[in-house]
Amino acid sequence: MHNSGNASPRFSALADGWRDAAVLVAGDALLDGWLCGTPTRLSREAPVPVVALDSTREVCGGAANTAANFAALGARTTLVGAVGDDDAGARLRTCVWDAGVADRLVTAVGRRTVTKRRVVADGYVLVRFDDGDTGPLGPVAAETVVRRLDETLSAEPRPDAVVVCDHGAGTLGPAVRELLAARRLDLPLLAVDAHDLSGWASIGPDLVTPNREEAAGVIGQSGSQLDRGQLLRRTGAAIVAVTLDAEGSQVMSLDGETVATAAPPSPVAHAAGAGGAYLAGFVLARLAGEGLAVAADVAQRCASMAIRGVGTAVVPEQFASESFLI
């Protein structure tokens, strides 16, 4: 097993290798909201703090967050997915545009956009409340998503990588999997981030990035030790990168190479969605021609940089131009 270290090239040199890569992200786009304030006292109505609101913020979540991370790292990024015909959907589109991501989102009539809102006091999340429709898209919206995905796959320049974000919010139906399976030989790099990886194994992804719970679920195994052989077989992937939050990640490949990364200590770890930053760093490093150890190190550093603060994790845009050793 390799442990990632500091023998890699400088980050700015790596970034030059992937800059302007074309990346297509398809999946469940969510709107993340953060209501931040200061606790002032306990409420008389219930034993909960009263929070004086200081700021509110809405940002890209889910597949939109993953797309925002690719864009922040310098990739030309397109997002295919769906939003509802509501105010939340309109605000999510604005967040996508502000992130520098090309919008190929479909407006699903009568659907409520999935939102996740958090109340934060003194940097700590007190509660999260979710809203929106997570059932399968209606026939018209589902057909339009497939058509836009097909168009984007065929457009010039062709995507250098296709990234699937299946968070169980109903955007990616069987027709999407059928299309990607039919076009699989045309996809230079296919990465899948899914809560349930079993539906994507038959397509043979190049990379999957489950967390520990998702990895254990796909092989029906509990505990901290994950069976490498079963993970690779059950996911159908050439590379499985298991993200372990504060413990870093464990990466394994069909050729037998295994890499472990360690997450550096962070004074603040209340951000959400670091998996999108990890995935973006890994995919782009592979597009730059780097091997497994460097790709895993880049991914871990991207995730660690993205969670330095409270909010939904996005790699700082200046990160890709930094000259420090990774």
C-alpha cells in the first residue's frame, strides 16, 4: 500500500495539465441554504437556543456542487439535470451561473426543487431541514434530460470526462443509464458518485467514490475493514476511492495498487459536500495524466481545502494557481 506524500509536482503545474478540460456532470442538482447566526439565550418555548440571524446564503448542492468544484479548478464544466418550476429552482440556476458552470438543466413543471437548509450557530450546525420532490421525474422532463445529455455528449468539443451524481433525488432514471451504457466506449473517463452504486456497476465506471457507509452497503458488509475484491467486483469499477471523512481515503484499483491518504487536521470541519471537491480533484488529476497516488493526493487536498469554513464545500478558485507542493 502506498501512502501519499509530498513528492508530487507542484499543484500549479498539475492544474496546467487539466485546465480547460471539458467535463460533463449529470445528476441530482440541489439548492443548499445556510442560515448563520449567534445564539443569544434559551427559548422559553422549548429547550433550544434562540439564534440571532447574521447572514443567509444559498449555493450549489448535490451535482451542482460537484460541477462548481470542477469549474473552480479550471475545467470547462456543463451540468445536466433538472430543477422545479419554483423560486428555489430559479435561485439554483443563478448559483450555477455564478459558479461558472454551463447550464443544461431541465425545468420540470409542477416539481419542487430539492433544498437542504441548515441553521448554524457559532459555526455549529444545529438542525437541517429538507424540502422538495425526490420521486422520479415525469415523462416529459425525464425524456428532456436524456435528450440534453445525449446532445451534450455529442457536442464539440466532446467531454473529456463524464461525472454521474446519483443522490437518489429522482433525476437519473433507467433511460440515462441505458444511454451511458450505449455510449460507454465513447467516454474517455466515467466517474460515478452514487448513494447506491449497484445500478451503475453494469456500465463499468472508471472511478467510483463511495463513503464508508455506501461502500459497506454495496458489498453487504459492516465494520471498518472493507473487502477490496468484493468492492471492485460489486461496483464494476476500475478504481474505487472510499472517502473516510477525517480519516482521509482508501483507494484501490483492479491492477492491485492501493493508496491511503490522510486528511490534515482542520480547525473547522462543519462544511458539507466535500465529496464533490474530492471527486473533482481526482478526475482532473487523472485527466492530467497522473497515476493513482498523485490523483488520490490531489483529491484529498482539494477536499481538505474545501471544508475550511462553514458552508457547502467548494475548492477556492485561487487554489488551482497556488504553487505549494501537494
